[in-house]
Amino acid sequence: MFDYAVKEKRVVVDGIACLLIEPEGESRGGIIHYHGLGSKKENHRLMASSLAASGYRVLVPDCLYHGERYEGEQEREIVSQVILSNLDEFDALASYLDEEILFHIGAFNQKASEQAKNELVEALQLNNTQQIIKDQKLTTMKKNFYIMYNIGKAKYVINFYNGVKTHSDGSPFYDIKIFQNKKTLESFKKQLIQEGYSER
């Protein structure tokens, strides 16, 4: 199955830091491999190397707000922005590889299709609009928080709005805190409640 020795280098494509892992031999095609929420390109070196050893040139970019593009934990709550950014950047990455592309977005795995990409963009934009409307209604609640479970490698995630911070569109800005055990989660939750936050 693994027929090729592989080589690796860091490249920057249109301002995006990437790992390029490729076979030392004739390529069977290109793969753009996206890491998951809270991860980075280096964490996918083994998977990319396995694909390269099977004959594929693999480009692993750091997604928006991740790896070398990290801007703070709070940014990772904007999942739809990250995915839309991946779609916007896809053409530049594909042009760099200059191969017939097989691309991965989560479990979505097929030959690049403009129709499929457009449908995903529309769904994410609709979700974003609905979330903004929901968040705007929450401004009357002032301080609030909600808990998410098993997000990427994070066991517990608390998103909390302090009643003041907003995005550029005026919607509430939620800070984020990640926990690996329930004891520290409950301690922080208790602290928020004492500071006047209400749980959604």
C-alpha cells in the first residue's frame, strides 16, 4: 500500500502557512487535507505522510484562527467563518498543487464540485444569519453563557458573553474557555453565576 518514500516542507500559499508532503516519485493526484477544530497542520503530519506514501501530493493548511494563524481561543467559536474561509482559500491551494484534486472537509469527501461547495456556503451563511438574529435577541439578557461538549479535542467548552463585547455587526461577542475535567468546569460555571451570568 505504501509504495513511496516521502518528503516534507513548509510552504506559504497566498499567505497561508501549509505543510506540503509529497512522494518521491510520480504523483497520482493532489489532496488538500484540512485539520479539525482546535488543531493545526502539524497534528496531521502522520495522516498526510500516509497519503503521500500512497502516491499523493498532500497540502495541509493551517485553517483560519489555527496554528500559525492563531489569534486567541475566543475566535474558535466562529466555526462557520473557518469553514467559509477554507472554501474561499481552496482555489489558491488547488492552483499551487496544480493536480487533479481530491479534497476533504470533515466527512465531506469527493472530487471538487462547484455545486456542492455552493450548497455548503449557502447553508453556512443561513446558519450564520440565524445565529446573529438569535444572538441579537440575547442582548436583552446581558451576561449569559452556554456549555458545549466534546468539541474537537476539548471535553467541555463554555462560551460566555459579558454584556458588553460585540462583533463589528453589533452582535454579542462570546469569549470561550476550554476544560478537560468537570471539576474545573463546574468551578468556572459557579464563578460566572456569582458574577451575574445566566445559563442559556
